Amino acid sequence: MTAILIAEDEPNLVESLSFILRREGWAVSAVFDGEAVLEELRGDLPDVLVLDVMLPKRNGFDILKTIKTDPRLTAIPVLMLTAKGQERDRKTAEQLGADAFVTKPFSNREVVDSIKRLAGR
Amino acid sequence: MLSANVVLFTALAYVALLFLVAFVSDRRARHGWLGLVRSPVVYTLSISVYCTSWTFYGAVGSAARNGLEFATIYLGPTLVFVGWWFLLRKLVRIGRVHRASSIADLISSRYGKSTSLAVLVTIIAVIGTTPYIALQLKAVTTSFQVVASTTHTDLLGIAESDLDLRTGFWVAAGMAVFTILFGTRNIDANEHHHGVVAAIALEALVKLFALIAVGLYVVFAIGGGIGEVFALPTSDRVLGSEVFGARWVALTFLSATAIICLPRQFQITVVENADEEHLRTAGWLFPLYLFLTCLFTLPIAIIGLATMPPGANPDMFVLTLPMLNGQGALSLLVFIGGFSSATSMVIVASIALSIMVSNHIVMPIALRLPWLAPGVSGDVKSLLLTSRRISIVLILSLGFVYFLFSARSDALASIGLIAFAGVAQFLPCILGGLYWHSASKAGAFAGLLAGFVVWAYTLLLPSFEGGGALPASLFSEGPWGLGLLRPQALFGAEGMDPLVHALFWSLSLNAGLFVLISLVKEQNPLERLQSTLFVDVFRNPADRESRFLHRSAAIDDLFVLAQRVLGAERAYRLFRESARRQGLEEGLPRPSAEFIAQLEREFAGSIGAASARVMISQVVTGETISLDEMMRLVDETQQVIEYSQQLEQKSQQLQMTARQLREANDRLKQLDAQKDDFLSQVSHEVRTPMASIRSFSEILLEARDLEGEQAARFLSIIHDETLRLTRLLDEILDLSHLERGEVAWSLDLVDPERVLDRAVETCRGMAASAGARLTIGTRAGGARVMAHEDRLNQVFINLISNAIKHNSSRRPVITLSSGLVDGRYEVVVQDNGGGVPAAARERIFTKFSRAWTQSRPREGGAGLGLAISRAIARKMQGELELLPDGPAGVGARFRLSLPLAAAAEQPERRAGE
């Protein structure tokens, strides 16, 4: 079963994302800050990581950089979520190696399709 | 007693020697052997052309008649050479740079290369010099008759009526021949008359030697020593006369002026100057020469008066003293010395005048008469030489005529002074031209003309008195019986010395008109340019002219013109050199503006600045237009020089303004970046709740099969997020209002303790649900502050709720206390959390600074709360601060302080609401 890890500090968004991803038949787990993401990744690796940019403690870009420069983690497909919606953020994400990029507020379909694409590779 | 033949033979032999010296020097100079000829000593000796027969014979005569007055004639030039050397240096520099061929040329060139001015100066110079030349003829004639006299009566001095006019004629003719032979060999004044200068220098030595020899003889052989001479009774007569009056000052001034303004002095000092450095030597050597010249004047006068029979002419003492004592050889030497003084003056003066007449009178006429200008190579040159030769003859003839009419009326010295006063009219326009930018042609012309007319009327005319040509009533009663116009008592100025009188009226009128008209009348562009080039000669090289006058011409035309003026050979040489300097291997040079300016200067050296300009203008195009341009440039340049300091100041001001602008710009950029940052934060804060709302509403729209309970939960989330959004927008607007200060609050007299209690009650529910405990510490009683009650409540709630929400303790405890300190009411809200990290302390009062908190936002705080609270506090003249970290176990401590209300304020403020 496809495993999805969500890193997002807004509880309401975690709830909605969990609901729509589970409905697709995927296994969903969630963490609420940057350090917790790396902690989680010490164990089994998810098939897709949904990563918010504005995370407490360590921000999303920081985490993304760590993942993409770590040989063990680099293969994990990462979907970045950002609320600022600025072109600058998209460029930063691409440079750091993000695999997909979604701006809040997103449509549920957009998120699901992106994850499907990432998981199917 | 010497026979006339011996004297004549000696004089002719002496002239032959002068010819030889002049001829050899000219030859050597042409072959480039200039060594001795161009030495500073020769230059200085030639300046002594100032000392004519007037000083040679007349100084003793003057001393015998008027005592020390004779010294003024030496004092003036000494003062100029010692004290005014800077004026001479400027004259010499300008003369060399602008190739001035005469004093008329210099004045004309300074005032816009004016032909009319040159003509006027030439006429004044000729008329002013004529008495002077006559004076020399008279001196030579008299001395010849004395030295060749056969009777004892003649020895006492020739009576005026017995003057042999034929001798005078032959002297004049002989000088004309000599001058023509050596003064008109070439036409470029700047090629210098080396032969003449060498001959003049030799004559200077001869006259000095003769004076010293006769002086020594008279003092020691006749007088028996210096002491004995001044013990003679006549010494009191000579030294006793009162001389230090207006006439003394006027004479000193006149002789100082003469050394600058006399055409022959200009010729020698400026035109014949080969090296500016020579002036340095002349600065001390010439005064020394003058001193030696007058060394024996007083003793000779004293002994002459003592030993000569009564009725002897004191002007001839120098000659008659040795003769009476039977010293034939010494007498002959003295005669030759006097002859030298006279001839050197006549030769140089007639050369200078002939140059002026040919350049400023003949040339301009020739240029206007087409049939006189056939355009043959060298024709201008030959025209000039011919006209110069004729001029010399005419000038000497004029001198001879004056000699005929006036010779029997006056002593030597007074004729000399008439000439001095005549040329002194040049002084205002020369000084003005050298040092005053605004001096204009019209001013110079009017001043010169007026001064000249007054001089001629008050001084020259009376010198003919008694000659029979003029009615005596003119002098005693004035023309047509008008007493006010009597030549020697103008406008009722009676009782003045005639010389002082003439000098006063002529120079006052001259200088007055010169200054007045210069101030009133605008200069034309060329005058402006020349005035800058002259006055600022040490700053402006002459070739700057080419930068202002953008002229062009066909090079062939220029070459033809140059051949006409300079002669074929010199023109070819000049053009070849210029072509080489322009880097051309062969052929003619390019007719650049610079080259045309150079050519004009070359021409000016030959035919004077005014005529040179007219000739060049015949073949040149494009001049008038560029004159305006030149004007602008000259003005600009001058302003740049004069106002450079102001410019520097302005540039400093500009730099300062630029720095201020840069700083303002930096501040604006910073503000702009803050605004961008704020917008980006707002966007983030809005998008987050929007994301939840959109996501849940999509779920609800798509999935109709949701359980009722779940659907209700999703709807309530949407509802909460909507409220959160509303709160956020309210806060942003609220802060914006507070920051812009648009809201005018009416502050009321408020009991802050009551407001604090209300806030605590409001927060109890929130504290309970968070498991936090609110405790009340010490409280202030009876405080009154001026505040907006609801806003104050808002601040308290914000502080308490922050303490609850951001508390990391497992058992959150919030303590509230209040007190009165230094006339202020203070509330401290303290928690037992982890405190604010040091890095975030400065940031927490800025917008959206929630990042410091470790907990997740739950109750929708957008990070604006503290920023709003502080803005509110400041609106009420209060302050909201984060206190420094307290002891362990104590978390963050926020303090709000407000000023206590003054009692008097209470009722009025209430009424204001």
C-alpha cells in the first residue's frame, strides 16, 4: 500500500489532506514540525512526502535540502505546499529538487493527481 | 680752440665707427652669432637711449637754474625699474606674445585691433616726438658751434639768434641716412634691429664715459676735490632752492611715465627685447647707469656757476668748462658724447615712428586702395620699406621745421618736458589695457583724443610763443578774448606752473573720459577676446585665440597673401615649418584655425595687428559667426576662473544633496521591502485558512455519502476558519488605522483596575479550557488614567491570552499584578513558560512575528496582537515592553505602563466625547 507522509502545522489541513488521501486507499501519517519529519524518516520511508514550507522549528526548504542531499532519502518524491504563492518560492523549491509544487488554497484533485504521478514513477 | 674741420672729421669718423659696429652686428646676427649682441648688458645699455642730449647737456643747465629738480628725470625711471618691474614684465610678455611692432600697435591690438586707435596713437606720437627731435638737432647744432667756435663770446654759449640752421639741417639729413640704412633693412620688427641696437649700446658707453671723464676733470682738476666744490658759494644757490613741490611730483611722475610710454623706449624695451630674462638684469643695471650719469651733474653746475663768466649758457657748461681750460681732447670727447646722446635718440625714435606711420597709416590706406595692391610676391614688404624710408625723412623734416620755429625760444629741458607730457597721454589706456578687463576702445579713443587736444593747446601751442607765428593776445587774453580758455590758465586755473597745469588738465580729462566711457560703452567681441588675452596674459597663451576664432581659408590664398607680406622666401619657410609640425612630409600645411592665428601673428609683427587682421580677413571665411561663440567661451572661461570657488561650494552642496537623496532612497527601499514582506505575510496568513475552507468544501461537494456526524464536523471547521479569516482581516485593518493615526480617539478618565478585572473575567474560560491558572498578585488602588476603555481591555486580553496560548509549561500559571511607580500606572503580566528566546526579543512587537513561539497557533493569532497592543499603548501616551528575563521558573513578563491622569483634566475630557 502506498504510504504518504504529511508534514503540516495546520491541524485542519492535516485532517482534510488525510481524508482525501485515505479515500484513495493510501496509508497516511502526519507530523507537525520540521524536526519531526526527519525523525520520522529514520524509519521506513514513505512513497511520497507532502511538505509544507512554513513549518515550525525547521522550515520546509531546509528539510527538502536535507532530504535531497542525503543519498538514503534523495529518492523520496516530495510535494511542496506553500501559502505564499510567490514565484520566488517555486524557484527555490525547484532548485532544491522538489518533485511537485502546490499552492494553497489547492484543489483536492490537484493534490491527488500530483501524488499519483509521483507514486507511479 | 678746435677747428671746425677737426670737429667735423671726428664726428664723421665716429659715425663711420657706428656704421661699422651696426654692419658687423647685423651680419653676425644674420649668421646666428648673437652672443654679444643679444646679451642683457647690451639690452640695458640700449635702454639708456632714454638719456638724450637733454640729459647730457641739459641736466647741468637744469641744476644750475632749478637746483635738485634735474634729479626727477632719473628718479622716475628708477622707480619704474625697481618698483614697477611687474608692469614692464607684463608689457614685454604681451609685446612678445602678440608681436607688437610699436606702442601704437600694442594699444590698437588691445582694443580690438582698432585701426582708428592706431592712427590716433601714431599721430600723437609723431607730434609728441617732433619737439624732442628738434631738441636733439638744437643740442647738436649748438654744441658743434660751441666746440668749433673761434671767438670768446661764442664760448660763453651761442645766443639763440646766432644758431647756424644749416648745421641743424645737415645733422638731420645725416641721421636720416643712418636710420634708413640700418632701420629699414627688414620689415619684421621681431627680427630685431641688431645693428642699430649694437650701435646704440656703443653710444651709451661713449656718453657715459664722456660724462664721467668731464666730471672727474671738473671736480678734481678745476674744483680741487669734492669737499672744495660743495664749499663754493654757488653750491648754496644750487642746493638751496626749494624744489619739493607740485612740480617735483609732476616731473617725477612724467619721467616715470615716459620710460613706459615713449615710443622709442617701447621700441627698445619691448620690441627689441630678445629674452624676457634680460629685463631682470636691466632692473638693477639701468638704475645704476642712471645714477652714474647724474653723479657729476651737481658739481659741474656748481663749478660752472662759480667759474664761468656771467651770461654763460649753463646748458653748455659740460662742454665750455673743459674748453675754457684749454682741454681740446676732452672737449672733443664731450662733443662726441653729446652727439651720441642726440643721434641714438633720433635714430631709435625715427625707427619707432616710421614703423608706426607705415603700419598704421600707410598700410590701412593701401589696403583700401585696390590699385595700390597688385598682389605681387613681396609687394607689401616693399611698400612697407618704402613708406618707412619716406616716413623717416618726413619725421626728421618735421623735427627740423619745429627746430626752425621754436629753437630760439626755449631751454633744452622744457622742450623735453613738452614731449614727455605728450606721450604721457598713453598712460591711462596702457595701464587700463593691461589690468582692467572692461577698458574699451571707445573709452581709450575718447580719453586719448581729449588728452592730446588739451596737451597741444596748453603746452605745445605756448612753445611757439614769441616765434612770431601766433598773436601774443592769445596767451594773455585767451582766444576771442575768452579768459577762461587761456592756454596756460584753463578755466581760471591761474598761478600754476605751466607744466603742472597742462598735465593736470590733460590727464584728468583723459583718464576721466577713458574710465567713464569704458564703463558705459559695451566692448565688441574682438575687444573682449583681446582684453582677456592681454589682462590675463600669464594665464592665457596667445594661441588660445585659435580656439575662439574658428576660421578657415584656402591654403593657396593664405600662401599668396604670406608671400605678399613676408616675401617669397620667408613665406615658404614659414609654411614648410608649419606643414612639418602638422606631420605633413611635403606640400602646404592644412589651413587650421591654429595656423591662421599663427599667420596673423606673423603678419602683425610686420604690418601691425590691425592691418594683419584686415589682410587675413580678406581671404578668411566663417569669422563673424564664431565671434559670438568666442564671446560665450570667453565669458564662460572667465566665469570658471572667477567663480571656481563658488562652483566647488555648489558641488559640495550637490554631493550633500545626493547623499541625502541616497539615504532617503535607501529608507524608501527599506520601507518598500517591508511592505512587500508584509503583503507576503498577509497572503500567507489568508491562504492558510482559505486552504482548509476550500479543501473541506470540495470534500463536501464531491462526497454525498458522508456520515452526518463527519459532514457536520467538516462544516464547523469551515465555519471556524471563516471566523479566523474575519479576525485576521479585522486585525490588519485595526493595525493599519492605528499606525496611520487616522482615528482620533477621545480619551476618558478611566479606572484601569476595573478594566483589568473585566479582562481577567473574559479570559477565565479560555484559561480553564487550556488548563491554566490565573492568579492575581498585588494591586494598585485608586488609579486614574486617560484611556479608551475598550482598547485598554483589548490590550489586557491580548497579554493574558498570549500568556495562556504560548505557555510551554505543563501547568501554566499566569500572574497579574499592578502598581503605581513614578506617577505611572503599571500592569505586569507574567507566566511560567520558557520565556522569549533572546533572538526573538526585539522581533516580537513587529507584525507576524509568531515564529518565536514553539506551539502551533490555535486560536487564530496572526502574529499581530502585540504590534496592535503596543500601538494602542502608545496612543494613550503609554508603553508596552517585554521585561528582561527574571529568575528561573519565571517566564515572559510583559509590562504596560500609562501616565496617571492629572486631577484638573477630569471633567473637560469627559465632556469632549
